[in-house]
Amino acid sequence: MTEKILVVEDELALRETIAYNLKQQGYEVITAEDGESAIVQAKSENPDLMLLDVMLPNVDGFEVCRILRSTMNFPILMLTARSSEIDRVLGLEMGADDYIVKPFSMRELLSRVKAQLRRVKLIRNERSQTTPQAEPIEILRFDNLAIDSVRREMTIDGQPLALKPKEYDLLTYLAEHRRAALSREVILREVWGWEFSGGTRTVDVHVRWLREKIEKDPAKPTRIITVHGVGYRFEG
């Protein structure tokens, strides 16, 4: 099946150049030139991946990412002329999976696209190999926290926990390696993959999000422990 990519870029020449190169690689390409139309296109077309410019008219890329992430899980690769760390981190906090700083080479862009689509394909293959009759369903339980690795769902006190895809992947990885001190570099490699260039700061940001969602009760012990000079350890 041909993968569909939504290219959101207000600069006509760059939008057409990106679209042309993606089509040459065999992808189906749809485009949008501003934030509002990007949201509409994403919801109607349900693309496999979005290339999203940050500086857009009407609604900027950060807000587009935030809105779509509340209901949709396809990879979002942000295109930005801003190279400062805070801007990159902001994009990740809004739910982006990766980013690329302008000016960029088309070869690098295509490589990032392939890496993200490959990751999604691996996840889908894992799901398709799991039949409804498969027993037992693997569920990790830690006090009031349950992780269903088949349905990719988590609950606290029996209530569904709303997590972004990468938050789920991170928490599952930490839980599967319970009580092991994991470095940020190892976590970044295993959860995000070698191709990801977000840096170890990305791990810290996602750990902070998880703590806000799973450690709301001050009477309960901290689940994700900071191991100074190393990284993190999950105690459950």
C-alpha cells in the first residue's frame, strides 16, 4: 500500500520541491499551505506522516501539532528555521516525533521520512501478528498502574490513561526494565531509534510529562527515579 504524506509548507517553491521528491520515491502526496487547511486535510485524509512547517499563517505549526496530537497518532516531522534548543523542545512537547532545521538537504529529509515510516510499519506488523485469541494477554501491573502491551493501553486505578504514542513507548520500556538504571543515551536509542536527532533533552521532557500523569498522588512513592549522572530507573 502506498504511504500517504501530508506536506504543510506556506512557501510555494519549497512545498512543490518537497512534494516532487516524495512522489519520485513512490509516496502519495497531499499538500496544505496554512495551519487551518493542514488540520482539515489531516482529519479528512488521515495521512501516514506529516511534514509540518513551524512558521505558518493563521495557525502556526506548534498549535497544529498540539491539536492533531489530541486525536491522531501518525508521525509528525517538523520543519523549522529556528535552530535554538527551546524551539526544538517546544515542538517535541507539542507531540512532534522529529524535526529538521532549514536549510536541509533533500536526502536528509527523505531519510528522516523513511525512518519514521519504518518505525510505524514495525509497530503495525507487531500488532497484526497478535490475534484476538492470543493468550495470555501480557499485562504489566505495578500497584494501581497497568500496562496492556497488546492493546497499547494503560490504566491507573482502572481508569484509562491518556498518553501520546512516544510517552507510551517510553513508559513501557522503563517498566520492562524495572529497577535497572538506564542512561539517557540508551533510552534515546531504544525508544526513539538511532535516526532520531532530538538529543537527550528529549528524554527529560518526556519523563516530566509521564511524571505529571502517573505521579499525581503525593502519598504514593515516585515511580520514575532520577539516577544522577546516569539517567532514570522505574520502580513502579
